[in-house]
Amino acid sequence: MPNDKVKIGFVGTGGMGQCAHLKNYAVLDECEVVAVAEIRQSLGQKVAAKYAIPRVYMSHEELLEKEALDGIVAPQPFVRHGTLVPEILKAGIPVFTEKPLAGSIEMGQKVIKAARDNGTWHMVGYHKRSDPATMYAKAEIDRLKESGELGRMTYVRILMPAGDWVQNGFSDLVHDDSPGPSLEQDPAASDMDAEMNNRYIGFVNYYIHQVNLVRYLLGEPYSVTYADPSGVLLVGKSESGVACTIEMTPYRTTLHWQESAFVCFQNGYVKIDLPAPLAHNRPGRVEILRDPGEGITPETIVPQLPWVHAMKQQASNFIAAIKGETPPPCTSEEAIEDLKVSREYIKLLTGV
């Protein structure tokens, strides 16, 4: 495979499928999108024509039966992952889906089992891990933890106010007026009633990226210790005792996106400012403060990063993982921890 293009099939060509994923795979030299499966036939044909994709199918079953693929990208509603993804994993090749892993812990476990049973792996789309800023910052955080030059890690904080996450990212969306069929969703979590399940789904839909990013930057598991009744603040503590918080929409913006991550050490910090998820050719920004004392001049560093956006880098990371060049940034085995943390939070928030 190292000398050949990776053959990718797409299952779903909706808004996120096209504008967050397909248009990025379509420009990578390392892969070729050879077919799409789209239940809305006319939409699938229009999208295939735009991106010069040779073949269109109306179901994932037909796609998997007729194509020899190296990997599958399946941008589907996560509340269907527990039913659909195990079926796709039967092909025995790597699968990529959007976040979160599933709509419940039970459904997530079902996906994990399917990947194991079929001898493959499933990558969950936490694109913030693939932003050049996060990749740079994570390497520096791990180095600082190892060297101890700024002391121990003391705090991780994520701030994510609601805002314009699209940033005109749907401007090249291929539209189609044909109605799609009503698709059955996965069953709700067995330990929640309908109202509680709706709250849980709403939380993981909007804030699961931040739940995941906290653990990634900590480099270890954490648990939720407090849920502010207003729904603005989640407080946690890592396995080694590092405090962490997620601030969830303490204010809103209309034409901007102001997400940030702040990782503190005793004598400095690493800060990441992240762009809107669908911003194109725009990485995040990293700022590093080093103030070790003892007469050493403090310094603030802002590295120049490549002009690559997270969604495109995520596509490159999936292809590299298929080729065996690097591990996938986040597999289903790790992603289920986000569902567990989210359940802890909802339980503390509601008492149920």
C-alpha cells in the first residue's frame, strides 16, 4: 500500500459529509475516493459528478459488496452509529465516523465489539486533535511533563462559547430537493428516560469535542467532580490530581469563534486558540510562556504553523493510519471514555 493510493468509499454525502470530509479527501494525493453510497440517489450522483467519483450506490451494503476498499468514511448521525457502524465494520477495513462514538455507552460498546470481532479499527472524528496547533501543543506539553522544566502540570481549562462554527464552510454544498427516508435511530440509553436522554444527546452533540480534548491534553483519564446547575461549568480532576474545567457558553458570539485551551504548569503555560470547525486553510494558534525563574529571562513563544485546517489534516491522519504510518488519533476504544464522562456530568447536573 505505501506506493499505491488508498482507496476510500464514502457512506453518506450530506452537509458534513461533503463540506467537512469529502472535499478534503478529494484533494489528497495519497488517496482516491472511488465510490459513494447515498440513499438519495440524485444527490449522490450530483456529488459524485462534482468530485469526479466514478461510482454511486444507494446503500452501504451494495458499496461494500462491489468495491475493494482500503477504508470507509461514514459521516452519519451519531444516534445511528450503534446500528449502522457495526454493519460497515463487517468489511474488516478501517472506518472513520464523526464524533461522538455513539448516542449511549451501550451503543458505543457495540461498535467497539464489532471492530474487534472483525479485526479492524474505528477512528472517531475529533478533528481538534488534528489541528496543527493542537498537534504542536500536545508534543510540547508531553515534552514539558517529561522534562519538568516548568514544574508539574497544575490545570487544564477549555473555553467554548457558542458562535459561528460554520464560517461560510457550507458555501460549496451540493443541494438536492429529493426527500430522504425516515431512518430509525438507535435505542436510548437503558438508564435514562426520554427527557434525560434528550439532555444527554444535546450535551454530547455540542460539547463532546471539549470533553475529549481535556483528556487528550491531560494525557490521562479524569472524572467529573462538579456540575454547575446553570450548565455553564464542568469541573473535573485527573487521575494524578490535576484540576480541569470546561466552560460551556458563558457568552455567545455571532460572527466569531473563540474556543481556547489553556494548559498550566507551575512556571508557565501552553495556550491554544482554535478556529471554527469549518474554517478553511486556517490552523489554530499556540502561545507558550516559559518563566522558570532563577535569573532565566522569561519568554513567550508563538510558533508559525502550516496553513492547513484541522479537517484536512484529519483526513491525512486517517489515510496515514490506514497505511500503517501512524496510529489513528482517536479510536473507539478511547472515545467511549467521553461518553462515560458525559454521563457522569449529566448525573451530577440532574441528580439522575
